[in-house]
Amino acid sequence: MVRLGFIIGFIALLGALLSGLAAYRVHDQELALDRIALARAIDVHASLVQDRLTERELLARVASGLFRAPSVLKPNMLEPLRSAIYAFKTDFVVAGWVARLQPNELAAAQAAIAAAGFPKPQIRDYSDKPIAPASLTHPIDVLMDLEPRSDETKALPGRSYDQDPVRSAMLARARIEKRSVASDPVPLLRGNGPIGVIVAAPVIPEGATEPAGFVTFSYELATLMLTNDDMSLFSVALRDPRKEGGELVANDQGVVSTRMGADGPPPSATRTVSFGGRDWQLGYYAKTNSARRAEQTAIIVAAIGFAITAMVCGLFGYVAYNNLRLSREIQVRIGFERRLTAVIDELNHRVKNILAVIQSIVTRTLRHGSDIDVARELLIGRIHAMSNVVSLLSESQWQGVKLKGLFEARAIPHADRIAVTGPDIAVSARAAQSLSLLFFELASHSDEGLSLVGKHPHITANWTVTGDAPEEVFHFRWEEFNTSEATRRPDSDFGLILLDRVAPEALGGTAKRFFTDVSYVYELTAPMETVIDMTERDRTDKISAPVRPVR
């Protein structure tokens, strides 16, 4: 069992290590794959955003190239470009023509705006306050025409961009650099309108060095950043150039709001795109926690590995335990067969001894010339005595018999009239057979002198043990009172041989018998080592011991 437990423990340890290693590898792989997938998705998104921005900047350049500034102000100045700008199918909010007007051109410009059908043709600043031409000393940038025309946009023409810090800065830079320029993020159409970006392309007449005006296109940030994709792995934020640490983010409805980037975790990645002659930085925030997802996957893999390890250990332990139990059962069966063989051999030996004793009893009892009735009675009694001792030995698994048990009524005649005293020692099987016959012979030959004196028995049998181990001596004394040589039935030849020779020799001792004035006495003295016979008992213990598997 210890070896089996060690093997199962080793398998469990190995399975736990492999499960942990697999979970570690899966964690790293999942984390790496998520990072690669996120990086690729971000790169694709940034590329698409850049393509969109390039298309919209190209539209401004194409429109400015197709536009021819008229020598005289006239209404509907975007009419020649209308079909061209709509052909691009871009998602601009407003396309406009911003003319750079001299102070003396304001009246003609106002008339042109009115002729175009706009409701507020008066030239005014960005807060809708009228501008007096006499107060101007330099050209101003005025919105003259726009597309599309709606109730919300028709009121915009006539406004000057010079007082708006974002738009005036954009136009000034476009005039100086003579290329398309993008503005900072700014509300479109109205003060609380959607946040977007305006790109302005200067229109320079042939032979001139200064632009006559600007073609402008405004776009909402949400569409430029492609933020309305619910299936994307990330959310997009635009670094706000107006605020240090500020970001512009769009929700699922496309509404852009400002937040401070320092309030939350840093972006998972950043990308830079170009639009309108400036660089814009996009911040990408992963929608899922890759580390946590990798940990959960690793935990699942580890749990599966541990479960498989537990099943393997359980199955191996079950099979190994059954094999071990079967092996032990086989060993027990082999040991039982060996023990059975030894018991049979021992039984054969004992049976042969008993048969030899019975043969001797029969031969001596039924000798030639004996009285057949007396011989039959003696033969039955002697065999009964042998049968009794064999029964006692069988009950004790042939490990000896208590000496007092040999005086039972079933073993010897008139046992109730015999006073038995002495230590209750256990004698060996060989000694029990001899003493059983000895007691029967003594009791069977005392029946003619039996008499009771009061309530006291007339026969005593006592024994003592003297000396110290291993030289202890067994003393037995049989005394029949109220008897004499004349009244006591003489011993048979078999009885004399048993009393004087067989019993003493079997116990390795000496015996004597004699008459006193009032009794008949038989004494037997033998060493205790032959009476107990530890060698025989040890051999019997080994035979009767339970069979144990060989380890």
C-alpha cells in the first residue's frame, strides 16, 4: 500500500505540474494572441482612418483646384462645384466658400448674398453683429456660399471668421502655407452643435500670390475616427490639442465629449494620423481585459488538467488496488493450501499415533483367555477415554488440554466421587492421551471398593508443581481410601503396563503404586517440560495461526 500510495502521489504530482505548465503556457499564448489581435485591429483601424482623412483632404484640394474665383462677386458661387463635391459622396456636414473681401467689396458681397436667397445677407462678425466698412483697414474672410442649404445653414452666410479664434487661425495658416489646413476640434453649425474638424483649402487665382478665398469642408469627429463599431475590440479617443491631457471620445450614438486622460488608465496603444497639414494622435483602449481573460482561460485549463489527473489517479489506484487485492488473495490461498497440507500431515501423524494406541488397547484388552464381558467393558471405556481426550484436543485446536478436564464424567467412571485438587495446567496432546488412559485405568479398577463416608468422597486426585523453571517437576498422587489389596479389583495386564511403564515413559518420569493401611496409592513424577511439551505447542500454534499474505 505504501508503494501504491507513492506511485499515485507521484502521478498526481506529475499531473499537477503538467497542468500548471499547460495553464502557464496557455496564459502566455492567450495574452500574446490577444495582444497581437488587438495590435492588428488597431493598425487596420488607424489605416482606415488615415484613408478617410486622406480622401477628405483630397476633396478639399480638388474643390479648390476646380474653383475659379470670379472677377466680380456673384451669387451661387459654389454652383459650378456642386456636382463635383457631391460626386465624392463624403460625409461632410457643410461645404462652404469663404471669400477674402476688401473693405470696399462688402456692399457688393452683401448684394450677392441677398441675390442668392439667403435670409441674412448683412456682413457681420461671428457673433452676428453688423460690421461697418469704414471701421475696416484690412481684408476680412466672409462666408459667401455653402452646401447643403437648409433652415439651419441658410442663416450662416455673411458671417466673418476673423473674430472666431479657431476658424481665423485655420484660415491664416492656410493663407500663409498655401495648402489645405485642418482646424482644432470645434462645435459645428452652432455653439452646442456636434464637435468636428474643418479643413480649408486656399483658392489662388492664376498669377496671384494671395488666395482670393477658401473652400472649406467640416466633418464630425465620430465619423472621422470610425468610433461607432460595436463589434470592435477597442474604443477610440482623439488627443485634444486644445487641452493638455484631454481626450475626445464618442459614445455609441456618435456624441463626442471631452474627458481628461489622466483620470483613467493609459491607452493600450496610440497611433498617429495626418490630416490637414498636422498630426493627430489616436488613443486605443481595449474593451476587454486581456490579462484577466488569459487568467480565466488558464484557470479553466488548469482545472481540466487537475480533473484529468484526478481521474487518472483514481483509475490507476482502483486497478492497482484490485490487482494488489487479487495478489494477496492468491498469496492467502497459497498459504492456506500450505497450511492445509501441514495440518493434514500433522493429522495423519496424530491419527497414526491414536490408531497405534487403540491397536495396543484392543490387543492387550482382548488377549487370549480373558473374560469377554469384562474385556468388552474395559475396551469400550478405554476407547471412550481416548475419544474424550481427542474431543478436548480438537476443541483447543490441539494446543493442549486443561488437566482438570480429563476428570469429566464422560471420560472416566464415577468422576463425581473423585476429589480433584491442583493447579489447572494445560498438558500437551501426547501427555493428555497417556494421562486420560491412566486416569481411566485407576478409576475403573476402584469400583469394587467404592463407598462413601459421610459426604466426603473416598478417592482423591491431586497434583503439584515444584521447583523453578526450567527444572520444574510435576507430582501426581492418586489415593483410594477404604480399600485394600483384598477388596480392590486387581489391575489388568494392560493396566499394569500403562501404570508402570507406558505412562511414566511417555512423560519421561517415574511411577510407583502401593497400599497403605487404609488406602491404595499411585504416584507419578515427571519433568514439567515433557508434561507441557512447548515444542509440540509451538508447532501446533504455527499450524493453527491465521494465514497472512507474504509481503
